Amino acid sequence: MKFRPLHDRVVVKRIEGEEKTKGGIIIPDTAKEKPQEGQVVAVGPGARDDSGKLVALDVKAGDRVLFGKWSGTEVKLDGQDLLIMKESDIMGVLGK
């Protein structure tokens, strides 16, 4: 992908949820909620503080993250559906 986010923005690819419930019921696409979990694809260099110093981001490419339900802007790059959001929209990084 030839896209580099600016400032404190992060590019995230949603990780799709389960197609079935634990009981085996198949959930149709129209009834599924959008997943709030994703994998970081690219990160910007960071934001600047009041003195102009660059503050690096806490997330990096490859991290699995949780974000708010309505966070980010949906875009399509190289045929992939991605989200571009500010780092502050990310609630946390999932451990391995």
C-alpha cells in the first residue's frame, strides 16, 4: 500500500466478527454489527506538542486494537476497506 497517514492518524483494517453464534445460528450480514477490533496497517509520524516537539505514537503497524463504534473515516485503498482515525480514537491495544 502506498499510503502514509499524516500527524497522529492511524490506518486500521477491521477484523471481521464471527459468522455464527455459539449456538450455531448463522448471522446475516444485515444483522451483524460492525466489528470494533482491527489491525493497524500504517501510522503517522506523530503529533506536535505546544513547543513543536514531535510526540511519537504508542501504536505501531501490526498491533491489534479496539476502537469506538463510530470512530474513523471509512476509505477504500487498493481494493481494501480501511479506517483512518486519530490515535485518540483507539481505546487500547490487545495483548498477544
